[in-house]
Amino acid sequence: MEVYKTISELRTGIVLKEDVYGKTKYPIMRKDTVLMLEHIEVLQAFGVKRVKVEERVAQKDIPESEKSSSTKAADILENIPVSMYQLRKEYNEAVRNYKKEFSNWQAGQRPDVPKVRGFIIPLIEKFIKQKQMLTTLNDFSNPEEYIYHHPVAVGILAAAISDQMGYEKGDALQLGLAGALADCGMAKISPSILGKTAFLTKEEYNEVKKHTLFSVKMIQDTPLLRQDMKLAILKHHERLDGSGYPRGEKMDTISAFSQILAVADVFHAMTSERLYRIKHSPYKVIEMIKEEEFGKFDIKVVEALHRLVGNLSIGTRVKMTDGEVGEIMFIHRDTPLRPMIRKEADGSLIDLATHRSIAISKVIE
């Protein structure tokens, strides 16, 4: 009997009954694979939640004991054309490096910009080449270490948005480095505020708002960032309608580079789980930026982000925020993030354009 099982329900000897994709172009595991511990580890590494399997356990080709198996997870991963596993490994290494640097800044050291550049630029270049992986960034983060994940992710997103908008590679990489350093001034904020698990008081928030000034002061002498990038760091929390900080600037006084950093920053913040706030789906966040935050961000930047992480097409299988799974049947021209979906469970249609309390959570490959 063929059934769907979560990864935690799998055991060795169970047979896969459909190809498994891990947000990759090619299957990470083929139909009729007899699962061993190494296969289950790979599925976990790719963030696969459930797979279709034959409920009975296969008796053939099962090793004498799992510990004697010659098939290792690394061997399986070597054969995957587009490895999210490897990219996530390199991303986590960059976060660990950033965390070490952040501790140095808290101790009073100035940022070692060449060092930061050395671990952030190669990662940015890989994500630009594999833009389909950008939708996984919010899954990589964790609330306990958000302050270290966020700058790395903002650097990646800012560079990818710049590339999408047609900027030269040098500009994109410069802005990626600026994104990774934009919050270095957070090291000057009290640890009791940074680690708070509840919403900040007005006084605490006013203290946090000083971080852009601290950031610019900390990196002002480096020759590895252009002056326009340093200004982008200073103003990446300014908003076109004057509601931002530190100076409440408006419109033309806020550069395009500042706006790209701003959109990358708010998108990652809203799609990541925080100690005091749940995360939203990338599709919901793009919609919120366009509608609820209208007038605050450059629409050209928002549209570039939409093309990077929010494009949907008819026939795409998606999961919705209410847990239902379905297939996109029709996309509205004016509200492309709220298509009509046919539910898998009962075949009924739901139009997200009219059911505003439900949104797309993620695409299921």
C-alpha cells in the first residue's frame, strides 16, 4: 500500500514510490530507492517533510546491519547536480564566521573587512548562480542566532536583487558586502536588548535605531567599500515616505542602493522566525510590502524581489498557510500572489484573491 510518511516516521527498508526533489532541478532520490539510514539523513538535510512510500518493508538489498553499510550520505550527495546541502553547509560556515567577528566587535575591535569579504563574497556568488535557492534562506535561520544569520542573508539578497535589476557584477558584490556589514553596529547595542525575547520598549527600540550610525562609524575608514555603499548602510532603514531612521529622510535623498538594502533587510526579517514573532511566508511578505507598506519602498526593487522569489505559474504545486496542498489553476493579473488553487484533498477550488486570510506558504517541488 502506498502512503505518505513524514521523515520522522521512516525506517530502513521502506521503498520510495516517487522521485523526491529538495528544491532542486533534479531528483535527490529516485523512485524505488530502498531507504537506509544514509538516505534518511539526506532527506533531513534537504528539509524534505514527507515522502510517498510503499508501506511494506522490502526484504531484498538490505544490508546485514546498518553499521556495515558502504553507502554513505556523502556518496549520495555527490551525485546530486544542484546541492542545497552543500550550499547550506557553506552558508552555515559563513554564519559561524560572522558570529566570531561579531564577538570581536563587541570586544571593541573594528571590523576586519577583508576577512568578512573573504567569506561572504564566494557565498554570494554561488547564490546568484543558483537563484532558486534564495527561497530557502528563511529556513536556514534560527531565532536564537538570528542576529548572525540576518546580515549574511541580507548580503546575499541585496546582491541577488541588484543582479536581477541589471547592475554590474561589481556593484552587486559591493552591495552584498555592504549588506553583510550593515548591522555591525548592533555589536554596540546592549546584549540584554539584543537577546530580549519580547517586544522592545520604546526606549530600547530607540537604542537599537542607533546601530546604523554605529555601523558607518565602524567601517568608515575601510577602502574596500565605496562611499556610496557606506551611505547605503547609513540609510538602509530610511523609508521613502519619511517614516524611517536615523534622520527621517524622504524620496530622492535615499539612494537606489539604500533602497535595495532596505527591501532585502525587511524581507528577510519578516520571513524569519524571531524569539518574539512568528515568520511569514515569502509570498505573504512580498504582498505585505506591496500593500501594507506601500509608499515606503521603491517599487522597482520590490518587483525585482518578486521575480526572484515570488514568481508562480499554472500547474505549480503549493502548500497554503492553512496546511492544505493544491495545484495553481489560474493566476490573476492584478494579484499574482493570490491565484486560484485546486485542493488535493477534495478537488475543490479556492480563490486566494477572495480568501484573504489564507496565503501560499511555499512551493512544493
